[in-house]
Amino acid sequence: MTSARKTEAVNLRMAPDVKELLRLAADREHRTLSNMLEVLVLQHCEQQGISLPEGQTRRKATSIEKS
């Protein structure tokens, strides 16, 4: 029996200036880079009306509210 993973690893490449902007935004909100990316994706999807297909749920641990 395999257990569901709590997180998934994602490798990505971005321009150094974009990474620095991400770091600055994350620092301002006292977040990790990965948490800041997660928050930004969730906010974008909420604004655009994008949701997971029926029956799929995302983990509830991440708040998109500013901490």
C-alpha cells in the first residue's frame, strides 16, 4: 500500500531577475520561495476561475492570506 504524498517536487528554471523578485516578495511576507509560488498560483487561479476537476482537492495547509 502506498501513501499519498503531501507535496510534489517541482524543478523549474527562471531568469535571475525574476527569481530575485520572487525572493523579495517571499521575504516581505515571511514565506519560503516554494510557499510564495504556491500562493501566487492559487491567487491567479482564483482570479481566473480555474479550479481542480471534480473529485480532486488540494491540501488545505496553505493559506493565501498574507501572513
